[in-house]
Amino acid sequence: MTNTEFELGGINHLALVSSDMKQTIDFYSGVLGMPLIKTLDLPNGMGQHFFFDCGGGDCVAFFWFPDAPDAVPGVSAPRTRPEQGEMLSAVGSMNHVAFHVPVEKFEDYRRRLKEKGVAVSPILNHDDSAFGVSRDMYDGVFVRSFYFQDPDGILLEFACWTRTFTGSDVSHEPKTSADRTVATDRRTATKEQQHAASA
């Protein structure tokens, strides 16, 4: 399948927010080995914007703002890694960043991160089963991955595709905002709280 509207070449960059740019460089360049390729001081003391080469012509970038609000786990990003029971983050948040790695180096990369002191999840063999993950590798697995977090708690993933997708891989009816019953209850409660506070 190809895009018939726009010729897109992938992700130019994904911009995240760091609490400590030095710590971010230590992790993304020092631990993950991504070259730091561009640094900017924003005008009027607004902060900084740094770019790391994450391969394939793509970048992961970070802003540092002196007055950025603190992260709110479970809102701005998941509280923990998926195998620890948490995938939830707010609408409009950046849930996680998955970096593509070669399938033949996948298990070695997990071992190497562990040796560098990074806490990593078990390997997840993602499939179309009811649970979505298989303990074993088999033909139905479409991607293998594991998760870890950066110093700010940003959820990261190393992933490798294991098969080619076909038309049968697009078979689910998309959910709508009307399906968000819990979220709707929360929004209603929040609006009531705001109304009571302004009264």
C-alpha cells in the first residue's frame, strides 16, 4: 500500500520534553548510542531543542523548558512498562516511542541494554491472539519487542517486524469517542468540578 496523497518519507523527528538535557544526552547518546546532531538555544531564554539521529534518516528530538510542568505518570505517559500492568496515558499524549531494530540482533540488543544497567521488560511476541502476546515465537507473531524507560520515565521500545502484512491484518471496526464510557464519566465529573469551583 502506498500513500496516494502525499509522498512521506517516514518520521522527520518526534519531539519530546526533557527535565534535564545533560541527563538526556547521557542516556540517548551514552547508553543508546544515538549521535547528537543538532543543538539549539531557543530565543528569549525559552529553553533548548536538541536532535539525536535514531537511524534511517529519522530523529528523536527533545525540548528543555525552564518552566515545563512536571510529568504526570498515567497522564503524560504510562506509569510503568506494559508487563507491569500499565499501558494507559491521556488522549493527545505520547504513549511510547518504538525504535526498529534488526530481527537478527534483537535478543542481543536486549542483553546489551541489561548489561548497561537498563531495566527492560521480558520479550513480547505480539500476535493476534485474544491476549495479544505469545510466550513462544511462531508464524502468527508479527512483531517482537521489549520495553524500557528513559530517565524521565518516557516509555521506549525496541521492536522488529517478523512478517509481511496482508489485507487480512486490517480487520477491526474502529472505536469512537462514544465508546469511551469511563472517559466520558471522568470528563463529566471534571466539568462539574470546574463549574462548582467557579460558582
